[in-house]
Amino acid sequence: AEYAINMELIKRYLRNMVEDKLAATDWEAEAREEYLASPEDYRMPESLSLRTLLIRTEDRSESEAMGIAVDLLDQARQQPGSDFTKLVSEHTEDANAAANVGLMSGVVRGQTVSPFEEAAFALRTPGEFSEPVVSQFGVHLIQLVEYSPAEQLTYEQAAKRIIDELKPIRAAQYRTGLQVEARERKL
């Protein structure tokens, strides 16, 4: 019991010492140093918001699915400014797309299958459609809703994120430092 009490006291002491060190840390200076050392870590990647429609190829041939997709694309293009969401809600064979009318927000490279990604990231003008795209899921129609180019965040934009990421790292470093110091004193 005495050992358990002593261990609990040591843990509390260590926790209080770490909290004191964290409270004394100049987070603004730490964050600025981190930002300047690794600015590439604080880039917002190119991203897209898309509306998609999927014609599956599980129960039909790829050419049949392509024919349906081409017809739907023609309908969407014939009515400039028409609401693609209506076509998606009526014709998509993707349950997720049906639930949110095909909207995919904040898509960055590496999140979708290769043919879909290539077609989607070739789009630049909101409202623009890709040609039908074949993937292992079927045939996709893709409409660009919004394009956001890659951009470097300013320090002010990244500061909170940097500090939030640094706090647990510094806490672990302080804790380790205090433990090493205690061991050295014991020797």
C-alpha cells in the first residue's frame, strides 16, 4: 500500500511539473518556429466539391452503362443551368450519392479511385461536366461544384492548429526530460 501511495504521489508530482512547464511555454514563439521550419506542412491541398452520378455495371454491360451515362450527360448539357441534382436523385445507383444528391465536398487527391480522380481534377469551371468515367464501380458522371487551388496558409491561419499539435508533443518531451533528470539524480 505504501508503494502504491508513493507511486501515485510521484505521478501527481510529475503531472504538476509537466503542467507548470506547459503553462510557462511561449506557444506563440514555439508555433512560429515550427511554421518557419516546415512551411510545406501548412499548405492546403487543391480540393474539389463535386456532384456525381453512378451507373453500376454489376447488372449490365459496361457499354450499356456508358450509353445510359451519355444520355444523362446530354440531358444535363442541353439545359444550361439545369439542376444536375434532379438527374442524380432520379438516376444514381450509389446509395451514398442518393442520400446527399451526389455531393462530395473537400475532395483531395488520393481519396478516390484513379480514373475518377483524373477526370475530376481536370475540371476547373463550376458547373463543368467530365465525360463519362469508367471505374471498378461503374460509369460516373462528374460535375464540378467548386474548385479550390492549393494554397500556403499564413502563420495566422495555421497558428491554432500548430499549437494544438505541439502541446501533446511538448508534454511528452517535458515528461521524458523530468524522468531522465530524476534518474540521473538518483545515480
